[in-house]
Amino acid sequence: MPVLAIFGTWRAPEEGVLYRFAHDCAAAAARAGWSVATGGYSGVMDAGLRGAREGGTVAIAHAWSGLDGVLPVSGNAGVVHTHARIADRIAALVGQADACLVLPGRLGTVAELTLALECRAKGQLRLPVMLYGSFWEPFLAWLRASNASLELPVDAAAPPLHARVDDAREVDSLLRSLAS
């Protein structure tokens, strides 16, 4: 069963747009025959696990022992993997993914995003990294400028590294395109 990894802030409230988007994308993934993995805590991570569970698929949490006693692991997780090192947690979560969906977040989300983009660039992800809305545009602009300043060649034939998604239906369509 393919795995959709969902990344984003633990601070997204249940009644918020980010929580609803992550939930709806995870539920769509479940209907398309995908399991869902997240970092395993509150906010976007819980929304993804909840959508997966409610959609009837495997909800996988990758927790970090450094947060024991600080943040509880989501009760929506069906499977919990606890990692001793944060780097191992991020590598396991991205490494398990067949596709990645990245919502707004802070440093942990940036680490997950950069590893996911590198995996896509090296052919380890079959779908572009899906980025919610315009939040990541400044990061992508910096990346383009950085590559330009290094005079790195652009391979016009390379598959796209990322795709902007604004609606759960777009995520559903991308996931289903991989299944066909």
C-alpha cells in the first residue's frame, strides 16, 4: 500500500483551515487506497492521522522520544514508531513516503520539505512534492536564486520537483494518477 506523508505545524487548531485541509487530503488518500504517515502529534499531524483513520486506512505516526512528556502522540495513530533521534524520525518519515504533502510549518517542516525535495530530485518520490497554497513561495524563490547564483544548470527535461495544491481534490487527483 503506498504511503502519503503529511507535514505541517503542530499548532493548527481543529477548527482551522490547515487542519481541515490535512484531514480532507488524508481521507481522500484513504479512499484512493493509500495509507497516511505524519509526525504523530497535534495540529496538521493529528488531522492527517484522523482523516486516515476515519477513511479506513493505516494511520502511521513517527514520534520522537525527545517530546515524551511534552506533547502527547495523537490518539488517531494506528501504528506508532518512536525514534530516539529527530534526524532518524525525519528520515524514516520521508523515507517511508511514496508521496509528500507539505502544509505551513516551521523548522521541522522545513527539514522534512528539503529532504522530500531531495528525494524527488533523486527519483525516490514518484510524484512532485505537493505544497499547500502560496506559503512556500518565498522558500522556493530562495532556492531558485541560490541555484542561479551558483550558476547551476537547469535540466528542462527533469520532472517537476513540486506542485502547488489548493484543494483536497487536487491531491486526490495526483494520488490517483500514480495508482493508474
